[in-house]
Amino acid sequence: MNAFWSYFWPPFCAGLIAGIFAGAVAFRMRRKRNAALGIGAGLTIILALVWHGPLGAANRFVAQVERAARQMIIYNEVPWITGHVHHDPLTRRVILSGRADDFQRSELARIVGEIPGVSSAQWTAEPGGVPMIAEGAAVAILGFLLGLLVAYLRELRRRYNAQWNW
């Protein structure tokens, strides 16, 4: 398993499960539909934020990516180059530093950018990029919406089968 899936898969699954349960409640009780959907979406975002911070997924992701970048740099025999994940806010970009010529700069940026979970590699720490916490919350909401779809299809099947009372 790579660093990308080890960070984004758990919030997606948490959103999926929350969506299934919130949808099961929302599609059966019309009066409590908005409350159930709001609580489910809020719980999904909270789970994604807890996964990112207190449970340490962001720190593990950073450690895995920086270790892979260091191994890639050493494999290419340029140990005087360093690569670190961009912070403030934490993104999936790797910032490279050290002395290198133009060819080494372009090739190292390309090679390090191909590490699983890295969005891009650059030599300058320019602002921009989507924070990882926002990406994690978006993936969790995507899982929540998929869970709602599953709950809706399950409810349609239950209603369809309810008409057959032999």
C-alpha cells in the first residue's frame, strides 16, 4: 500500500459508513431527514479532521513521502539534494533544495513528482496548492455521498419489495 491510499482510504470509508447510516435514517423518517443528513455530514467532516490531526495520519503521510523522496534522491546519486513536504498549510507538494544544474533540477522534480501521493515537486516554496486537510475532508464527503446513494438504493429495494405481501 502506498502513502496516498494509506491517507485517503480511511476517511473515504468513514464517510461511506456515515452516509449509509445517515441515509438509512433520513430515507425512512421524512421529518428528521435534514437533521440526519446534517449530522451525518458533520460527523463525516469531524472524522476526517480527527484522522488528519490527532490520529496522526498527516504525520505518517509526511514521513512516508519524505522517506521515499530521500531514497529516490540517493538512488539517483545526488545526496546533497534534500526534499521536504510543503508545510503551512500541509500540502502534497515536495520542495527540493540544494545545488544542482538545470538538467538535475528538471529531472529530480519530475522523478520525485512521480512518488505515489505527491502532487508535484518544485524547487521553490511558492504559496498555493490545496491543503491536505481539505483534500481529506473532500474525500470523506465523497464517501458520504456514495454512502447516501447506497442507502437510497437499499431503501428503494425495501419499498419495492414491500408491495409484495402474498
